[in-house]
Amino acid sequence: MDPVTPVPSSLTTDLAAVVGADHVLTDAADVAPYATDWRGAYAGTPLAVVRPGSTDEVSAVVRLAHEAGVAIVPQGGNTGMCGGATPSGDGSQVVLSLGRMRKIRDVDPVSSTMTVDAGVVLAEVQQAAASVDRLFPLSLAAEGSCTVGGNIATNAGGTAVLRYGMMRSLVLGLEVVLPDGRVWDGLRSLRKDNTGYDLTQLFIGAEGTLGIVTGAVLTLHPATPARATSWVALPSVAAAASLLPLLRDHAAERLTTWELVSRPALDLVVSQGVPDPLACDAPWFGLIELAGPAGATVGDDLESALGAAVEAGLVLDAAIAGSPAQRDGLWALRERISEAQESLGPTIKHDVSVPITSLDDLVSRLAPALEQALPGIRPIVYGHVGDGNLHYNLSRPESLEPDAFWARAAELSAIVHDCTVELDGSISAEHGLGSSKAAAASAYKSEVEVSLMRSVKDALDPRGLMNPGKVLPLG
Ligand code: FAD
Ligand code: MLT
Ligand code: ZN
């Protein structure tokens, strides 16, 4: 990486000439929303925030920054969990917001594809697909604010991965502005293309460290208007894991969602006004959804699966949504947890995955280890159990000040991550690494794997100007 070059004073003027003066922000109040993440857990000080309105403008901005030796931090909806879209604190980096690039360029119901700008909000993609009787299945609680570019950069997961896979399964082609400002037009909509290395997949999950995604061709699925949704009470995590094959035996590919919620996580959302449909004294709960085309017998499939599950002792009690409003109520029990936990003070987040057969072991080991390390600590555990992915999120003991709790983050995270890795798991299932987990991920990976990752980074971004310190630690 080049030594830090003094920033030419003309840079902001040159940027303004490209995007217009209104779209280069430097006042502290104007840059504030872009300088910190949504939780206020990570904060920085950008040199400027630039808001280009087209791919050509992104390219010109990146070229200017490259010539000036200034690093760029891409930002979409700023809903990420790991500080990936937050600039450093030394005022040396430009935040490039994709927020003005919100065009849906094309929707093709015959080939079941949609081509979009990177700044389009996920919920708008879902609505555009629905308007032509198709489904864009990526679904997560931040869908009203997160962008397609951010979903691609983080390889987002969410609540329908079980059936449709993660974001990388939903992208056919990309348009990317490379670190020196060149544009790679890979906006292909082909289902089959074996002409060499898969560059599209390389940029997915790269968290803006290899280039800036400006456009994407997405793949759509058949609409699933028939839905059957249930909230279940469970005796254990082991039962939750055993329920997966049983649900699949009854529903096959119609099983779309299988989510787990711990008792403390449920109590938290209920305390914030979401009604509990069961009032059952169980330690674990879950949300199940089956979906299919109009006329599909998903309700019958769900009832027969639940009957078999109760008989097998895997489910203690169940409520089935009888209307769209009741379905929304059941979903709220799961989707409101993340934001509800912020009311307890700073959350130390963990997004781990293990083989589904090891989930019970993970939970059984972590609870006593964490309690021993910090008596009174409050784990709020929930997640995408069908994917073996738990959010093992920690809140402070009531008696401990927020700052004192946050100061213990590294030590507490090491307990969660060591145990995950011992069980052959991953320390980031779906949120990515950002700045918060870059060093830890490199420490757990083999030297060979880290050096391959560094070779890719150095080949595409030899000057290290694209979102430095994210994914791979500095130095
Ligand atoms: P940002 O937060 O702006 O950026 C995230 C990363 O992507 C950063 O590294 C940034 O530099 C990079 N980036 C952004 N845009 C681009 C671009 N155009 N080109 C290159 N790099 C770019 N995530 C899940 O996976 N599953 C969940 O279930 C889930 N649930 C959530 C629930 C809540 C309530 C919230 C607040 C968040 C949740 N998230 C979840 C996390 C988050 O919404 C996702 O990571 C999302 O994909 C981020 O999109 P964004 O546009 O907000 O990206
Ligand atoms: C979710 O699934 O709700 C989020 O990914 C979890 C989190 O906020 O940690
Ligand atoms: Zn999640």
C-alpha cells in the first residue's frame, strides 16, 4: 500500500464538478448520518460524503479519489452489523453513498430477471417483482432500508435462505466500478456461462473491498401467494434441529422459514407490546412458514407436520395464523428482536453458524461459560435455525454500566467464537466481517486461506484504497 499522500485541497471541488456541489457533503451535521452505523456502535469522521447519481459519476469519483490516493468507503442503507460502511476516525476517507442510484432498470417476467441500480431498497425490489406476479425472495427485517448493493456486498441471508439460498444465489450479473475507476460491465442474465473465473461471485460478499457495485441482474422466482405460518413452543434446541427433517418430509421445498427464538428474546419483544399467542412456559420457540403457488395445500401440510411433531415430542404447543393480520403478529415476534434488544444498552453481536447437529452443544456450552465470565450477562439468542445460524447476542448485566460492558466485548466474543470454531462453525454466517470481525476471522483461518484472500485483494486493489481495514485487517 502507498504511504498516505496529502489530500489535494482541490479534491472536494473536483468531486463537486462531477456530482454537483449539493452532493458533496462536508459539514459535520450533514455528514453525521453517514459517519456512524444505525446502532451507534461504530463511528468515524469522513473527509467528505459523495452522492453520485449514475455509474459514470461513480466511476469519475473513484478515479479522482484514486489519483489523489484517498480511500473510499461504499455505503448503501447503512443497516449493516459490523461497521463495514463506517469510515475511519482520522478524516482521511470519502464515504460514497449509493443512495441516489435507485432506478429499476428492467423487469422481465419471461426470463424471470430484474436489473436494478445498486441503491434500490430491497423492499422496492420485492414490490417490483410482485407487480409482475414474481417473487424476489431475499427477506430480512431491514428490508425497508437496506439496498441491493449492500445485500450483494454482504451476501445477505435472512429468513428464506432455507429455500432460496443467500444473496449470491439470487444474482446473475453485476456492474462494478473497480478501484481505479474502470467499469466492469458484467450485467449478464445468463443461467449458464462457463467462460472462466466467476467474477460476479468474487464481488459478492466482498463488502466493498474489491470495487463498488453499481448495478445487478437479479433472478426472480414464482410468486407464492399461499402461505401457512405457525408459532411453536419447543422443549429444547435439539428438538428444533430434529424438527427440520420432519418439516421437510411433510412440506419438501415449500418449507421456506424455520426460525428459532429463545425465551428471553420472546420476553423482550412481548415486553415491548407484541402479543404472545401461546403463553406457554417453554424455553424455546420457533416460527415456521410454508409457501406455495395459489391453491397449494400448505395449510394441510403444516397441520400434518405439526401433528407429527407433537406426537414425536418435538413441539409442545402451536398457534397457526388464521389471517394476514395474525401472520404479521407472528412475524413481529421474530423480526422485532434485533431492534428491541437495543433498548437494553449496547449489544455485543455474534452471528455464528455450526452444523445443525451441533447447535444444541453450542448453546449448552456457551450459557455457563458466559455466565462464569460475567455473572448476570443476558444472552438474547435467536436466529435462522434451519441454516444452523444463531444470533448469540449479548446484553449487559443490569448492574453494569454500558461502557464497562462494551469494554469486555473482545473477551466475551472470544468465548463465543472459540466455541463456534471448536464445533467446526463460522464466526460470521451472514453479516460479514466489516471492521469488527476482520482480525478475528483472519486469526481463525489458516495461513493459506488468508494469503489467498490477500492475493485477491492486492490484485484488484493494489493501492489498498477500497474500504481499507474491512474483511482483511490493516497491516
Ligand atoms: P450497508 O450497511 O450500507 O453496507 C454494508 C457493507 O456493504 C459495507 O461494507 C459497505 O461498504 C458495503 N456496501 C454497501 N453498498 C455497496 C455497494 N453498492 N458496493 C460495494 N459495497 C457496498 N443481514 C442478514 O444477512 N440477515 C438478516 O436477517 C438481517 N437482519 C437484519 C435486521 C435488522 C433489524 C437490521 C438493522 C439489519 C439486519 N441485517 C441482516 C444486516 C443488514 O441489513 C444487511 O447486512 C444488509 O445487506 C446491508 O445492506 P445496506 O444497504 O444497509 O448496506
Ligand atoms: C436478524 O436475523 O434478525 C439479524 O440478522 C440479527 C441481528 O440483529 O443480530
Ligand atoms: Zn439474521
